[in-house]
Amino acid sequence: MKGKASLLKVYISESDKIGSTPLYEAIVAEARNQGLGGATVHRGILSFGASHSIHTMKIFALSSHLPIVIEIVDKEEVVREFAKKVNELIEQSKRGALVTIQNVEVIEYRPGDKYNQFRSF
């Protein structure tokens, strides 16, 4: 994948779930199952959205309502089709969200050596 592509961004809360599964995990798993180029989940430290409620991480408080941003890059037609599935998952969670699509240019996309998360250090 090089050249023109699209970036799907999904803004949700860490506490959003479908059943007992975090919504961000369900979205990333579905992206992987459908063979999309890749997905990254970012955890924020402060946000507000349509409800105008502030979600923040305080030094002495643990919050499960922190903002989450999921980024997925692939060809435009693939991203637009996957956005429909994301909307279905958001509906299942019965929570609010913001979903955007941006045009991007992919400069480099290549697999590297797989990281073995279970190796000893």
C-alpha cells in the first residue's frame, strides 16, 4: 500500500463495551478479520465531546472513561466500507462516538520481523 489512502478515526470512550468486550477491541479485531492494513488505538488524557462532559485522568484517580482514538489506514473504498461495520459496532454498544475519514498519502508500509511478546529479556 503506497500512495493515496484514507485514514479512519474513531473517537470513543475506554468504558464503551459490546457485552463484556471493550468497543475498541471489537473494532480492531473486526479490522484484522477483514484484512485491513492496520489499526492503532491511542488512549487520551483529556477530552469532551457532544455531551460536553469532561473526561480526564487525574494523578490520584483511576478513570475508565478516558478518551480512545482508533486509527485505521487502507484504500479509500476499503475504509469507507469498513466504516459501515464500525457504525454497526457503535450501535451495538449504545454509546456515543465520532467517526471521521481523512485523505492521506502512504509513504511507506512494509512488514518487519514479528515481535515475539513472550520472549524473555
